[in-house]
Amino acid sequence: MKPPLVIGHEMAGIVEKIGAGVDGFVPGDHVALNPVVACSECTACLRGRYNICEKATIIGFRLPGAAQTKLVVKQKQLHHVPPTIPLHHAALAEPLSVGVHAVSRASDLEEVLIIGGGTIGLCVLAAAKAAGAARVTVVEPVPSKRALALHLGATAALSPDEPVAERFFSTCFDIVGRPATLGLAEGSCMSGGVIVVVGTAFGFSEVNTPRLQRYELTLLGSSIFVDDDMRQAIGILASGLFDAEAFITGQRSLDEAFQAYADASDPANVKTMIRMGNN
Ligand SMILES: [Zn+2]
């Protein structure tokens, strides 16, 4: 991202005005934003896989984002949110959609491992529980995040120096993307299990192809989400089964935005929300 771009891609708000031809929304509607602007023409888009559009641009990355008091977007980027969901909870619809999509890539949720318990790892946990996952183990170095994982329904929350059962888990999510975490996912997957790569923040990792072949492991990627994932995420938020308030470790006004970013750099914090207006 290059300044002076306005950042912000996890957002909820209230419709203030509608343009000509808008038929799905009226002023006063509560909405959440799908920030993925797909081309609708490439091979991925033609198959309905807008999340992997070859020409996608993201609101808040290459297009002006939501960290401002007013944002103009096309109606196809918006989802209705029930007004019973507080707006600071509704803003979690975006990261929760990433979790819903990652879980949709897997089919056997009997014994789930999630490596990394930050925002996205915890959203994968919430989505897995909502999808009926029987048991979920989270590996995370920060104690407060391990406690939150247990609060959100994890069966176990391990620190990275604790042993993880080998060839035990039906689906392993690597949220971190280090060589060590992909290696842990591969070694923890049961015969015939699935590894879903959700995070790649640390670049390239080697794959143990003999192990992949010997145990018929499936290695999958998961990227952003599609509209149906966001509808499901809003459903999870509306269900009340997901403790969104516990997820939000801080709220700041726009005047305190600098402090909000300082808060967010503390590893113990999960999600800091900034209120852009008075809502
Ligand atoms: Zn496309």
C-alpha cells in the first residue's frame, strides 16, 4: 500500500444515501463490506470464484478504504446486517468470512488443528465450531489468546513448545505460514487428512512430498472469501453463539486512531475497533 491511500477493509456501517439505480438498500440499513472487487470476466469469476479473481482489487489496499467517516461503494460490495448486531460486532463479518471460507475448503471436521490463534485463527475456530466441528485444538504462543480460544469453544489450546499428537487430526489449518508451522500441520495430519494453508506471511515453505504421498495428504490453499461465506458469517454473528465482544479487545474514536494502532501492535490484543463517526 502506498500513501495517501485510505486503509480499512474490515468495516460495518449505516447507509446514508443511495445512488441512481440502487435497488437493494435504503438509507438507514446496516451493512457490512465485502472489500473484494472482482472483474467478473476472468476464468475464476466465470466459475463464481470471485475470491481468486485474477484482476481483483481490494477496498482498503488498492482502492480507498473504510478508515474515513464516509465511504462510497457499489451495492454489490455490501451485505445487509440485522440491526440487532452492534456495528462493532458486524465489522467482524469480514475476518469471520475468511474463517468460514477456510472451513468450507475442508470436509472432515471430526478432529481439527488450528496453528495460530490470532484474529484469523480464532475466526477459523468460530467457523469450524459453527460448522459442527467435534473437537478443535489451537496452537498459539500468547497465553491470553489461548484462553480466548478455550472461551470460544476450543477443546485444547497448546503453546508451541507443547507436543502435538502426530498423524491424529483430520484437518489442519496453517494460519501462520512458516516452514515450521507447515511441517507441524503435515506431521499432525492423519492418513488421508487435509492441510489448509490460510496464512503465508513468512513466504515460501518446503513441502514434505514423500509424506504427502505416503499418507495421501491433501494440501489446499484458502484465499479471502466469497459472498456466500459472508452471508454465513453474518448468520454466525446473528446467532449469538459466537462471543464477538470477547474478541474485541479495544475500541477507539477516530481521534485516537494512532493509539488504536499502538494497541493493535500488542500481541495480547486480538481486535481493536475504530469508530469513524458517532454510530
Ligand atoms: Zn475476475
